[in-house]
Amino acid sequence: MANKKPTIKTIKKTAKTAPKATRKVIAKRVVKKSAVLKKSQSRKIEAKPVRKAVTKKEVSAKVSAPVFDLTGKKKGTVSLPTELFGGKINEQLMAQAVRVYLANQRQGSANTKTRSEVTGSRRKVWRQKGTGRARHGSITGPIFVGGGIIHGPRTRDFSLKMPKKMKLQALVSALSEKNKGNLIFVLDAKLSGKTKELSKFLKSIVPAEKKKERSILFVRTKKDENALIASRNIAKVETVTGSNINTYGVIKNNAVIILKEALGEMKETFLKTS
């Protein structure tokens, strides 16, 4: 055990039993120690203010997009849900989501038959020796017409899986990136199903110079069939419902046009899981 420093009380106790010569020395030590204690007590140590833990959540800036009518006139702006359009942009996660989406589009149904699966006789074509021709087995061999195929494609599953939360975060990153570049537009109108109406609206928003480069993702509601009929015959316009919007579709197209009613459908489907 380490020797503890003597206090004033212990020094006074030892002074009672000690001889006269040592009492004087002990008395001097007591005077010195008491003076040091008085000095330390007289000093007022200013306590540093304790920083309180921040309990309030960081309030993200409001996200908005311009609203247009069918004629192409700007009505104003509409506030978008920050959980979908105001998140952090994660490029690595978006790339992963695109890879998973494209892999899941592959059917993998191509199939060829090997020599054991082809219908045909298993008898030896000709005798082993004496004909002057090469030796062969059955007619189902790969060198014969109608025979089996070597190293051909076989049925396989190309599908990949991705967690729901990662999918949602990738979609949020894609929508936030488009919103950051002012490429999200909201259409506040009821479509009658005529292609002419929607094509005029697209011409008013997209300038004539960028017509060739134009590719638009048109987001509608499930119930709105007129929007589907009006948009399906326009070149470079991909139509999707608010509940089926995906990361690949957002990244692939230059701009995103959302019907005002479809915003509510997007909130219902994607903000429930978050």
C-alpha cells in the first residue's frame, strides 16, 4: 500500500506522544500546512459552464418544386416531403440499386439441350474400324445436325436481393439529386386522355434546343387511366405510378414530372416503411 500524506489531525496526534525536540518541528509543519490550506480555500476556482446535450433534432430546410398547369404557366410552388426529396445523396447506394434492378430484369430462360437430352437413336452410327471414317458414337453427338449443343446457355436465376431500407434510401438519393438540380416539376391538372394536351405541356417546359436529349419520367396515380393513355404514345416519356417509382427510372431520365395527386400516393407507400 502506498503511504498516504499526513493530515493535520494525524500530525497533532503524533505531537502529543513525541518528545519536546520533535514537538517544535511538528508545530512548524502544522503552521505551514494550515497556511497552504487557507490559500487554496481563498482561491475561487471558476467552474466551466457544462455544455448541455442537444436534444432538438436538426430541422432540415424546406423542399419545394414549381407547379404548372397544362398550358405551361407557373402557378407557384408546392412543398415536397423532405424525407423523400431532401435527403443525403449516396452515389454508391444508387449504383447498387441500379445494378440490382437491371439484374432482376433478366429472364434467364434461355436453354439448350445437351446430347443426353436430344431425341435420337443411341445406336452406334457405323462400325469402329474398316470404314475409313472417324469413329463416332450415337447420332446425338454435337457434330451431327440435330445433335446436342456443348456449353450452351442453361436456365439460371440472375435475380439479386436488396434490403427495403437500402432501396428506399437509394430512391431518396436519386430524387434529392434531381430536386437539387431543379429537374422536378409538378403538374396540377386533370388530363382528358389526349396526347396532344400533354405533348404541348412538355414542349412548353423543355426548350426546343434540348428536344432530342429529352427523356422524362411521368409519375401518375394508379386510378388515373387518362394520364396513362395521354403519355404512352409520346417518345422518350416513361410513365410510372407513384407507388412503383424506382431509382433506375429517376436516374435514367433527365427530368421528373409528378402529378400533384401522385405526391400523396408516394407518401403513403414510401413513408410508411421509414
